[in-house]
Amino acid sequence: MGVTAVVGLQWGDEGKGKVVDILSQRADVAVRCQGGANAGHTVVVKGRRFILHLVPSAILTDGILCVIGDGVVVDLDVLDREIEELGRAGFPVDGRLVVSTRAHVVLPVHKELELLQERSRGDARLDTTGRGIGPCYSDKHARLGIRVGDILEPAALGGRVTGLFRAYAAFGRGGLKSSIEANLAYLELHTGLVKRLAGDTGSLLRQSLSQEKKVILEGSQGFMLDVDHGTYPFVTSSNTGVHGLATGSGLAPARIDRVVGVVKAYVTRVGAGPLPTAMEEPVHSEIRQKGGEYGATTGRPRRCGWLDLAVLRYACALNGVTSIAVTKLDTLSGLSPIKVCEAYDLKGTRLDRFPARTEVLEECEPVYSLHEGWDTLEGISRTQDLPQAALAYVERIGEAASAEVELLSTGPGREDVLRLGS
Ligand code: GDP
Ligand code: IMO
Ligand code: MG
């Protein structure tokens, strides 16, 4: 198959990094398309744990070309550090990583603005990752942003940064600590890095497809954090679903052959915003502990909830999901019964669509079914050896998603996976 998109179907941290790592064993090119260093994708290979923020998770697989595409907002400091760490770990990126000249650059001033915005929200703050994502995308859409390719035009760069600060002053943001000079110096500092990596990635990808290469689009965040379709305003600032992957890679949407939706066996959320199926104590703390539910980017504890099929159905419908990868089923081992949210009840009426307003979502009561648990999944490497109750749980996910469960992940390692289906 030509292009496979991998999309998180919940609130992020579903295990996309692990799934991309597995799928990249049979691919040629892998692409990050949206988001930025707010992402933290974990891959565990031979007991070594890697957390990737900007470089595609496929970098750990030999011979794959990795691309940071048009729609990503690039933190050059993080990228520089990540490349250095990968090199030290024995995974040099030279000749294997290309960054789009169209991608926007997160500037130091964006991080300052984010801090000010979060502070100004008071109790209504979003608990963002502090990576400058929102302000960078805001400037991009206001047509004020600085793109990777701009760094290659030093004669014009000063004018662009000055123009940005002029606009800030016009908005009454004159009191920023960050200066034109400091932001310009930051960009100039990274000129060497950009010169080494920048390219026309969209054109490269289209060419790869014409050569019958297999391409993986690695989604970041989760669909419920999508700026249009998620739990607004408690979302990130990009389109995290398949739409964002098409535009952010520079490929025509119709070129995407396969959409693999990644579903954690329960849900987690880091940062503010509604989580209708939040688990009760002490189960909540037990699952957080057992699942290691602490942010891969910020280390913040993640809130944990029961599997939410209302979310799953909504996310599958909007992403045209063609198959599912279920992760972290092992974390639920030993728990019985396991609750699953079948639908939402709003003031006595069962909702047949996902509410657009957060205020409404907060009033929804999950309608739960109870599933029998299983003891352990340890040592199981064949589908036929799965406990009946675990298999039934996975089948329920496939049924709600109206898609085949293709992969079942039972541990963090590359080898902890069962390939189901035909
Ligand atoms: P991503 O952002 O979607 O790539 O997910 P994260 O890397 O932020 O979070 C997923 C966490 O779960 C990481 O620590 C993974 O190593 C881990 N993980 C992934 N799949 C499994 C699994 O099937 N079982 C267990 N126990 N851990 C898993
Ligand atoms: P991966 O790719 C989980 C959350 C933040 C915050 C909201 C907005 O690892 O799944 P932002 O910094 O993007 O403006 O923050 O989105 N968030 C994530 N939560 N996983 C992620 O990425 C996330 N990226 C952003 O916690 O609530
Ligand atoms: Mg993550």
C-alpha cells in the first residue's frame, strides 16, 4: 500500500510512536506532518527507550527516509538536541532526515507569549506543553510567521522578524521581554542546522510515491485534541486527524490508502479539559502507576479514564479509519470488571452524536457496560492463546470502530505485539 496514515483516536499518548515503529519495518519513508515538540512519542527497541519529539519514530529503523513536513512547527533547539542524542545512541540522521522549507519555526517569543496567554486565562488555563505551539500556529495563520526556508535568505530574514514585532506592537503586545535582536540571533544560530536539513519535502514525497515507495504519515496528538473537531478550547492548535496529515505532508488526501487508528485500551488526558469517563479511585491511581501514565514531554501525570466508545465512534467516522491498533491491553490485566462507556446520556436522553460544546460534554453521563477481566497477557504471542475475555474486549473495540483490529500491543517493546485479522 502506498500511503498509511497513523492517527491517535483519543487525547494523545495512545502509543502512536510504537505503532509507527512497527509499521515502519515495512516502509520506505516516514513523515511527521503537524504539531511540533509538544509531541512525545516513545519507542522501545531491545530494552532501550527513545522519546521522539520532532524526528519521526521510524528513525530507529534502518534505511527509512524521515521527513518533517510542511505542517509541522519546528523547535530548532529541540531538533538540534534530538539529532545529537540520536547520533550518540548510534542512530545518525545525516542523509536520512529532511525538514520542509515550508514548515514554520517556533521562536523564543512564541514561548513567552504562550506563558502570558496561559497566565491571563487564570483558572481557565489550558495547561499547554509550553512549547510555543499555539502562538506559532497563530502567527502562521495570521501570515506573519517565519518559515524554515526564510532562514536560508539572510538578507530578508531581519525584515521578516521586524515585521512580526511591528504587528505585535500594533496588537498592543509592546511589553514583551523578547526582542527582535534576540529572535534573529536565535534563527542565525541555527542556520547551519537548517542548511544541512532543509528541502522541498512535499515534492520529495510525491516523487517517492511515483517510485512506488511506501510512506507512513505519523500523526501527533490525538483526534480529541484537534483544533476543529476536538474538545475546544481544550485542544492543540493543529488538525491532528487525517486531514492534517494530508495537508501537513503535501500529499493529496486521495493518495492515503490506509488509516490506522491507534486506540489505548483505556483513555488518558494530560492537561485541562473534559474527560467524561474519568476513573474513580483507587483504580485511577493503580492504572496510572501500572501504565506509567506520565507525560513523555512534560512528565506531568496523565488523568486516566475508561475506554470511551462515544469518542471512538466519532473519531473513526471523521478519520475514515480503515483498521485499528489497540495498545496497552496489558495495563488492564488483573482488573475485573472493566467498565466501557457505550454512549453518553444527556439529561435522560441518549446522545447519538458527539457534542460540539465542552459545556454540554461536561453535563454528559457515560452509560457503562461491564466487561469481564483477565489475569495476564504475559508470554502470549499468538492470538489463539489470548484469554477469551481479552479477545472479547478487543472485538468490542473493532465493532465500535467498524474496522478490523490489525495490531494488538501488549507491552512497550517492539516485539510485544500480536498481528490479528486477515
Ligand atoms: P504516543 O505519544 O502516542 O507515541 O504515546 P507515548 O509514547 O506518549 O505514550 C505511550 C506510552 O505507553 C509509552 O511509554 C510507551 O512505551 C508505552 N506503551 C506503548 N504501547 C504499550 C503497550 O501495549 N503496553 C504497555 N505497557 N506500554 C505501552
Ligand atoms: P502526543 O503526540 C498528549 C495537550 C496538552 C494540552 C493541549 C494543548 O505525544 O500524543 P499545546 O502545547 O499543544 O498547545 O497543548 O494539548 N497535548 C498533548 N497531550 N499528547 C500529546 O502529544 C500532546 N500534545 C499536546 O497537554 O492539554
Ligand atoms: Mg506522547
